[in-house]
Amino acid sequence: MHIPDGFLNTAVSVATGAAAAGAVGYGAYKAREELDEKSVPLLALCAAFIFAAQMLNFPVAGGTSGHFLGGVLAAVLLGPWLGGLVLTLVLVVQALGFADGGVTALGANVFNMALVGTIAAYFIFRGLKGALPRSRFYFLASTGAAAWLSVMLASGACAVELALSGTSPLGVALPAMLGIHAIIGVGEATITVLVVSVVLAVRPDLVRTWDLTVSVPEKAKAEVNG
Amino acid sequence: MEARKKSVYLFVLAGLAVAVTLALLVSPWASSSPDGLEKVAEDKGFLEKAEETEPAWKNAPIPDYAMPGLTKETVDEETGEVVEEPTRLATGLAGLAGTVAIFLIAWGLALVLKKKPPEETGATP
């Protein structure tokens, strides 16, 4: 849902750009405290993986395709601030390096996908995780639900921006965007849960938001050691 | 501690291999249908707004995820005209270049942002 040049008016571009710049600046400030020897390479990997995965458009209904967003994946693996930074970086490289997403719409794209689709979605994930029983299953369920919602919220924000810019009335753009992204969001949830499951199985210590004390390998080790 | 650190690098290396494989070998076979927003723009009749707008940034080195110079001639199914179209190799190489570039940029940015460790001046006795 990378918005190209021409869809947004100046007011919307400037307002979303200012909000995005403020939040990314704050995120970068918060991120400083969270960056250490371990998270620097992980952040680089996360950015590279999300960039690559975003290239893989999968077909959805009626001659449309969707692709991975990665906001919730980044936030679950790295936390909201580093995650938001990763998505911002991906969007900047896509706009400047690949002409994907207009430069005048970069602020709006960062707003939709890094702020709404990553940082806000992280707090949804955290809320769900806190409300549900503490288990691996519910951790992954929270991840999947937040991933689906992240795509819905980001596409909803996009529709609001189109409406405010006079490009397409809200009554037209919002249902159309939410309708198609309800399907794309299923892909998002599937990929996110799959990748988080793999990382949890291989290296649960690298999932920043994973806070269940007894992971399976540790339990097995404890049994072996008596 | 050293072993732990090494294994993060091992994990990152394995993950990067997966990302590079996806970008280089899988992305050429990705769907080329319009994405959600593009489709909505097409259906609701505002796609022209983007098509009529001159892009604000024209210096993208790899526009539209196609490595420049790698094209093949194909016949457009609708118009019957012969058109130049990027090859699968062009897409794969664009993906490879982007994945590696973003990995390095992200690593560099993270190093710049990272707080310096407390200085060990040895002033304390």
C-alpha cells in the first residue's frame, strides 16, 4: 500500500510527514537505549528480511496482489521503537532506491506502515498478550491477530488520507481498502506467525517481546540436569 | 559470552541467506497483479492522479525493482505491440542488491545510533 506521488494533497503530505518525523525521531531516541551488541545485527537482518519479503507479492481475489508488511514481525522481534525504525528505513530505501512509494508521500507511508502498522500495532499485540493466558499458543495468537489488524489499520489510515486529500471519498475508499486488505491481512498474519514460530523454536532469546520464563529447551535441559 | 555473541552472528547469517534466497530466486516469480491500493485506485478511478503526476524523485538507481539494462521484447497481450519488459534476472538482481544494501545500511545506522559504551578512562584507582 505504498502511496505514489499524486494521491495526496500538500496539507496531508505535510501533516503526515510532520507526525512521522516526530515519531521516528522519538523512536530513534528510544532505540538508542535498546541497541546493543546483539540487537545491531538483528536489526540489520530484520530490515533485509522485510525488504526481501515485501517483494513477494502473492495473488489475492480478483486480479489483485498483496505483499507482506512486516511491522508486527519487526515489533515482536525487536520491540516497537527499533521495529518502527526498521520499517522506516525499508520505506526510505524503497522510495529512493526503487521508486516504490512517492517521495512526497513518504511521510504518509511512514505514518501508515511504521507508526500505525508497527508501533501502534505493537501496543495492540501487547494488550492482547497481556489479556490472554500466558502460553506460547496465545503469544502466537496475539502476534497473528495484531498482524492482521496492523494491515487493516494501515490501509484504513491510507483511505482516510486519500479522503482528506480529496482523491476518493471516505465512503468509497475505506470499504474498498479494508475489504481487500482483510484478505491480504490473512497473508500477513500467516507469514508473521510462521517466522516468529521459527525464531522462537531456534532462538527464543532473540525475540525481545518473548517473556514466558520456561521455554521448551530450558525445560528439557532442567529435566536432563535433574 | 563469546560463544553467545558468535551464535547471534550465525543466526543472522542464516537469516540473511534466507532473505537473499527470497529476493534473488523467489521474487522473480511473485505476482505482478496490482496491489491492494493500486487495485482500489484503478477500480475507483483515481489511478490517473498518480499516472499524470511527474515523480518527485527521478534518480532511483533501480526503478520498479528491475535492474536496468536487462530487458526482453515481448508482445503485449492487450495491444499486440512489442514492448520491452524486464527479465526475471533483472528482478532477482534488483532484489539481491536491495537486500544486501539495506542490510548494510541498517547495520551502519544502528551503529551510529547506538549509545557509546561508558568510557573506560582508568581514572578510578
